[in-house]
Amino acid sequence: MPRLDIRAKWRPPLALVIYSVLITVMTVPVLLLIWFRPATLDLRPVAPAEIGALVSVVLLTLVVGFVLVRAIKAPLDALVRRTQEIASDGRDAIMPLDSYGTREVAALAQSFFDLAGDLVERTDYVRTFAAHVSHELKSPLTAIAGAAELLREAETDEAPMTPAQRRLFLDNIMADARRLDRLLVRLRDLAHAETPIAAGSTTLSQIVAVLEARFPELVVRSVGETDQLIALPLEAATIAFVNLAENALQHGATQLDVTVLETPDHLSILVTDNGTGILPEIEQAIFRPFFTTRADDGGTGMGLRIVEALLAAHRSDIRLTKAGTRGAAFEIRIRRVA
């Protein structure tokens, strides 16, 4: 998207507008006084009291203008300077202003700081994510290149590889190629997850039916009012719950419980399994992209990140509520359909 540049032209500064309006308001009664004085046929010079009144009006106008400039223009100028600092210094420059002047300027500043914080966090996430992607893709590519190089050298070597050795290298190449394919599929899923899917709704009973059909190895049990509509289309709900079920299955689970807990404005859905669980020392890292304890078994470490991103795109969230070696439990909070 091209950068939006506001067309350059002369625009009056805010201070000039404020003082111009106040001076105009002050000048109207003065002009009326000068206009109507001859009508009274009283040509006496202006009395000192009248001069004092006019001077008082001028001074009062200047004071009111100064107050307006201090309450409106000064905080806006400070906010403009802070935006320039944030653009150059990033997160370190996101800090409160010395004065906000009015409630509206404070609300504007709060909205801007919230937006700036989100953009900085997004930039940090993209930078970290790019580093992870390059690392994860480089490892299997390096292994494939190394195996291919050895196979090529064996063709000209005086002692060629045995069929068993050749098969071993080819198997390694195929395994790394499959890992690359899984990573690319997960990256595509994550890109889709971070873009909201078309709005819609579904019921947990539909989701449970999908899980039962997809994972016959798991005993899927539902508890609570599973026929209630939730603000999550079936496609998005399927992706989220299938990833959780796959995680449970890969960690030795044989049973998956889906429990519905009602609150006034949303539904809390507990997804609990009886697998090997999640160790407390790694629970802070499980939603981090590419973090996995199953790298040797083909794990990509993207499943929970995909679930988190997908739910966030639909204004929902997920958190781990149980860690340990006796199963895991996740709580999903989803808006209730009005």
C-alpha cells in the first residue's frame, strides 16, 4: 500500500484560528458602539471608563486565547513530537505526555498510544517470527544439501556407497523434505488464521461431531449446553479444536473432554485431555511460534500459535489452565451469539 501524504498547502495554525475568532467576537460590540454613538448626537470624547472597559475586554480576550492555546494547542504539539519520537525510537518513546489539556486530547492520546503499542508489538513479532522461520527452514535445507553433496561425491569416488548407505541418505532427504512441507503448510495455516474468516456461528455439538469423526482414537466427551451458538464459524472452530485434539493425541491422550461454562457475555470452553501433560517450566513458551518438544517426531511448534492467532482474529482467546504430567487443560473464551 503506498504511503499516504497529505497534500501540501497553506493551512492556518491553531493559535491563529483561536485568536482570530476571539478578536472577531471582541470587535463586534466595539464596532457597534462606534456605529451607534453618533446616532445619540452626543459627540463627547470617549470617557476613561469606556477606555478602561475596552482595555479590559482586550486583556480578557488575550487571557482566554492563552488558556485555549495552552489547553489545546500545546498538548497537540506535544503529541505530534511524541509521534515523531516513536517513529524513530520505537517502544522506548511510548510514554505519557506531561499534560493533556482536555479530556478529548487525553482520549486522542490514549488511542494513539494504544495503536502505537500494537504496531510496535506487531513489528517485534514479525522480526522474531522471520528469524524463527529462517532458522527452521535452514536446518532441513542444510541437511538436504549435505546429503545430496555426499551422494554426488560418491558417484566419482573410488569406493562407491553401498545400496544401504545410499538408501539411508535418500531417506534422510525425504524426511527433511517432508518436514519442510509440514512447515510450509503450517505457515500457510498461520497466515490464514491471522486473517479473520467470514463471520458466522456454530455449536459445540457440531465441533464435537467433527472431532469424533476425525480422531477415532480419542474418546471425545462433551459436558454442558453444547447446543448454544458461539460467535465462531465452523471452519475456524474446526481448525482450532482439531489442532488441540492433535496436540493431545501426539502427547499420548486417549480421552478429550469439552466442557461448557456459561457467563453473562461469553462462553468458557475447557478442553482437557489425559495425555502426558505440559511441564510447568515450559508453559510460558507453548504459544511461541516453532517451540516444540517433538522436533525429532516431526513437530513444527505451530499448532497452538495457530489456535491463538485464529481465536484472536475472532475476538476470542485461549490460555493454559492446567500444567503438569497428568494431562493438560486449555480454556477458550468465545463471545456468545446475541
